[in-house]
Amino acid sequence: MALLDTLLLALKTTFVSGLVLASLYVLMASGLALVWNTLGIFNFTHGAIMAAAAYVAWQISDPKGYGLGLAAGIVGALIASGVMGLVINRLLIAPFLNQKNVVLIAVMTTLSGAFFIENSALLIWGPRIKQLEKVVDGNLRVAGTVISGHEVVIIVIAPLLMLGLWAFLKFTWTGRAIRAVAQNREFAELSGIDVRRMYAVAFATAAMLAGFAGIMLGAIRFITPGLGAEPLLKALIVVILGGLGSIPGTILGAYVVGFSEALSTYYIGAYWTQAVLFLIFIAILLIRPSGLLGKD
Amino acid sequence: MGDVTLDVSGLVSGYGRMPVLHGVDMTITASDKPGLIGPNGHGKTTFFRTISGLNRAWEGTVRFMGEDITNRPAAQIMRLGLVHAPQGNTLFREMSVEENLLLGGFAPRARAVHKTTLEQVFELFPRLAERRRQSARTLSGGERQMVAISCGLMALPKLLVLDEPTLGLSPKLKMELRDAIAKIVESGVQTMIVEQDPEFLSTLTTRLFFMSEGRIEADIGDGQSLEHSRIREMYFGVA
């Protein structure tokens, strides 16, 4: 009986921690997928935006900064992320959109943009590590395991945000136009859609999603300029695993990666987790080269 | 005569360094029912891509309703009312018929009345009403063509350009589409139709342009009958 209880507890624990990880990955990867879907490029500033948003939120909210409270910090950081997205799109992507090898150019420009943002953050806020307040204090006992209120918020908000993103893309004129541009740029132009404007809107939306992920992360990890580096790598895995060009695939990919990571950390050890993740990644791509829900 | 709708002069354009249009001149007035014929690969589609802003004009000017629209962005030209319905294989494939149509009416002027226009379109093509929730990818060639034409109508065009609306369709479908296009023309929407089949155009147009090797080789106006011998001469070089 004792053995069964231990096993059950282990399962519950891994389920809960897997859910937390998966929800974080949903937040991190969805913006990356939206940009890939719409503009057809990988945005390597995605992780840097997470870090910058966390710093801005800290600056506004923390008593050592402006001390305006967490709510103001979150709102301010989200706006800052959106503006950052617009600027990055304008400077690093829009000028090269008509080039034939825009995909490679965008890798270069966004990678250098990421270095620029990360080092600017280092210059502005210094090397001393910081942390944001948690959105909700205290812990919760769920199914025999302890989970922080902040993590509960992440678990609940991630799917809600995805629902919001889906409704935006499905039911609004702008959202429909963004999907239209992604599917057939020329026909979109012939329909009177300002393609570059839709790119900007998509990019800013993605940047705000990244910013939100950064703010959430900033309360459970320490804020450093490299805060978004590892999440960016995870987000890349999630997006490719789920299937390029599919936001539902990205969400599914996030949960697959999250639960795999939790299980392998518990049963195999944190040291091997990355290796196990890549093993699963390669195995799935061998069977389905275009990802879980990707189209050939 | 009446007002000039479209006035193209000396238009040169192409792909890469290869010119396809070698100086196209064309003037259409409001009372014309224009059609364009010509063999494949002689610049018909390039001509439309250039006047609608998808390709750059290398030389020459395009004026629409008196306004110079040469090399303006496609989305801007379309908002002025020059609407180009491309060949039916270019739709938003992963979207439903209804979403495709709504996007056709994206521009502000059309969006304000999109519900009424949508009803009119469904009246014209009842089959699209049946398939409104189906994704464009799953439609037949004829249905896709209906969607392409309807998207153009949703934009409330002042000049609707239909690029080979019957390409690859069965004779029966072709007749069906011709009747629908005739209704569009009757409703007062000026429509320029591109075709390879002069017979198809004969009932729908009063003015026929013949394009060959990137130029307008013949302009057959109202009153002049379009004899078969003339067309044979144009296509084969023998009377």
C-alpha cells in the first residue's frame, strides 16, 4: 500500500510540475509560432524581449525602482514589449522582407538584435540579479502536492490567453487579415490588406506574449539579461515539435515537452533531462517530419 | 463615349530582366464592356498584375478614374476600385468560403456594407452559400473560380478584372459561369474579362482587345462585328 501511495504521489507531483512547465512553454512558444506563421521567419529576439520585459516590470514595480506596484509593472512591461516588437520589426525585419533569402537574413539581424537588447539590459540594470514579486502570494495544496499561487495563475492564464489569441485570429477583421497574409500574401494585397501593417501587428502581439512570459518567469527565476535564452531554445523545440505553421500544434507541443521534462526530471534526473527531450524531439520528427500537427 | 475608366499608355514590365510587356496602350471608357484575348504567354496576366500593383511598371503610366496609379501598392489601387480577381487557384486555401469572401470585402468602404454584398453574392452563386463553412482547399475548380469572382465583388469594384475565369473548366460549368458573369455585367459593374476563347467573350463584351507578344495588336470596338476570320487571322496569321 505504501508503495502505491508513493507512486501515486510521484505521479501527481510530476503532473503538477509538468503542467506548470507546459503552461510556461505555451506562453513562450506561441509568440514565436505566430511570427513564424505570419512572416515566415524565426525571431531570435524573442528571448531577449522576455528578459527586457521582466526588467521593465521590475523597474516600475520594485521599491528599488519606481515602486509603483506589480500591476503597474505588468501593464507597463506589456506596453514596452509591444513597442519593442514594433521597433524590432521596423528595423530588423521590414527592410529585408522583399529579399529572396529573408529567412537567413532575419536569423542574422534578430540574433544581433538579441545581443544588443541583452547587453543594453546589462548596461542599464547591472549584473546584480533581481526578482519580481509573485502575482499571488502563498501556496496551495492540490492533490497532495504543494504548488505556489503564482504557478496556479500561470496554469490558468496560459490556456485563456491561447483562447483569446484564437478568437482574435478567428473572429476579428485584423485577425483574419493576419491569417490571410500568412496564407497568400499576393491575394491579401489584392484584397486591400496592408501586408506590412499586418506583419507589424502580428509581431507586436508576439512580442507582448513574449513579454508576458518574461514577467511570469521573472518571479520564479532570477532576472538576468540571459533570462530568455533557455526559454527561447525550449520554444524553438516546442514550435518545431508541434509543427511549423500550426498554433494548435505549438500548444500541443508545449504540453508534450512540459510533461516529458517533468517525468524525466523525476525518474531519470535533471542532468539527463535535456538529452531525453532531444531524444523525444528527434524520435517524433523521424516519425512525423513536419511535426505533430504540421502540414506537409 | 463617357468618362475614361482606365487609361494605360506605353506600359513596359516583365520578370527579372526579361520584358514581357513591350508598351501596352489601352483606353477604356465607362460605357465599354471590355474583353481581352490572346494566346498563352503573351502577357495578359502580366498586364493585369502590373496595373493592379503586383508587378512594377518599368515604363509607362496607368491612370484609373483620372488618377495616376502607376506603381502604387496593390492594396491602395484596390481600394480605389480597380479590383483584380486572379485565377481561381489563388485563394486563402486554409480558410472557409465565407472567410475568403469576408476578406474580399476587407477594405473599409466595402466592409461597411459587407452583409448586404454577401447576400447578393450568395444569390448569384447559391452553391457558395451551401459551402460557406467548407475550406477553400476542398472546393472544385469551378467553385474556386466562383469564390475568386465573388471575392472581387465583395470589394465593390468600379472596374472588376477577371483573369481567365473559366480556365480548365468543363463546357457546362463554363456556361454556368458565363451566365453569372452576364448578370454581374448587367448589374452595372464594369467588368474586364480575359479569355482565350473569343466565343465566350462575344456575348459579354462590346469591345475586344487582342494581346500578342506584349502589345495590343487589335482593338475591336462597338458596332464592329467580331468575325471568325479576323480571329483566325490573329491567331494563325492566315485569313
